[in-house]
Amino acid sequence: DTYFGYLATLDEEDEWTDEACWPKANPSLGVTIRIETLREECELAKQIPGQQNSFKRLRLNCWTEQDVRWLSMDVWDENGGEVKPDVAKLRLCFAGLDLSSTTDLTALELYFPEGEEGGDWLHFYFVPEENMRKRAERDRVPYEVWADQGFIMTTPGNVVDYGYIRETLNKLVDEGYQIQEIAYDPWNAISLVTDLMADGFTCVPIRQGFASLSAPTKEFEKLLLGRKFRGLSHPVARWAASNVMVEQDAAGNLKPSKAKSTERIDPIVAMIMALDRASRHADEGEGGAFFV
């Protein structure tokens, strides 16, 4: 008529990466679970900070916070490399558009997949010109320098001109880019999306919950870890990647958290949405190797 509860876990002073401590949380280590499995998962958690909570909670029975910094900048930097626009134009691409608010950074990402071999990224960012200095002081990043170097496009006035984004997308098509779909966060996007659809673009809403974002978030993580991306050396994209915190639910689903992240993460959200559409086309057998 009584129960005895026993929780096998690490001691407070133990280091989670020290495999000598792992038997404390896994009394049947070597019998019901292979130590090689834990080593592989631990190595993944070292490279991708967003995996650390899962490893600590599920493998070591440690209490963890809900939110955690997601990406390793060392891994990110290994996904650099030059993307040549003329070569990219030969391949189908998928766009991700995160409008954020009219006074903040707006991100347009183009993803050029190569089947299961990852793919290339081109980045287009927009900020309103009039309050760019104030925004640089607030976010503590060199928006003005990035604009001078061509890494950010400025739009007239003190809010992002969505007409400028529409014009940019149409110009990209005129230049030969084969944009198959534009994935977007439906918040605050109705007017621009209506205009884009009138221009002939296929626009697909992606809501920002776990159900929509977990699978592409994990796929982005997998491809990044496999060094399957190129074009991530862009300074604005790198800054955004360094800011990302992810939320994790009880089922292990992940999604970027704008509420918890330290600064702007709009480029990363746009990239995840673009990857989602590319992955769905690949799963459906559309596009083949994404060349035409």
C-alpha cells in the first residue's frame, strides 16, 4: 500500500559532459542503453546548444530551463562560403519573409536547395532610414555600417515601406530568380501578401507555433550541423543567429522564441520558413534536384 520513489540523477557539482558521472543517472548503463549512444548525443549537445536541455533532462534526469540559446557560432561559421547569384539563378528557390513590425528589421531569405545535400542562401534585409541611428543604439549593432557596405537596404521614412519589399521581389524575378513560393508569418502581412499574389507569387502562411515550426527548426539544425549550407557568412544573418533562443515543449518540439531572444532573430525565422517549404516540395517529389 506504499510507494518508494527513486530518482537517479547527477549531483549538483557534476559536469554534464563527464561520462564518468553518467551511471548516476543511468544505473543500467551498458545493459538497457549503450554508452556509445550517450556519447553521440552528448557530442551533438556540445555542438548545438539547443540540444543540451534535451540531453540533460532526458538522459541525465536534470532539471532544466524551458528556454536555451540555440546555435553554436563555430558551427555557423563553418557554413560560410560564397554563393554566386548567376549560378543560383539556375536553381529553383524558396523565399521566407518575416515582416516583423514596421519599425524593425524585415528579413527576406532565398533558399536554393540541392536535394538532401543542403543548399545556398541569399539574404535581403530592410530597415527604415530615418530612425536607423536610434535603432543601432538600441540594438548595439552597426546598422549604418552594414547599410553602407550593402548588407542592409534602407527604405525611405521611419517605417519599413512594404512596397519596397514587393518591388525587390519582382525585381529578383525579372533578374531570373525562380522563386517557387514565399513563406510568411501571417501577422501583419495581409496587405503585402495580397499585392504579391496579384503579382503572380505563390504565398504560403506559416504560423509561429510548435506545430508549424518544430520540424523545419530541427531540419535547419541538422543541416547546419552537417555543414550542408553555404552563404551564412553574411554579418546580419550571423548576428541574428547569435541571438536566437529556442523554446521547447514537453514533447521535445522546438521553435525560435522572439520573446526570449536577446535581440532581433527575424532572419533566422525567415530562413526556417523558407526551408520548410523547400523540404515539403522535396518530400512530395516536386522539383527533383531543384535544377531546371
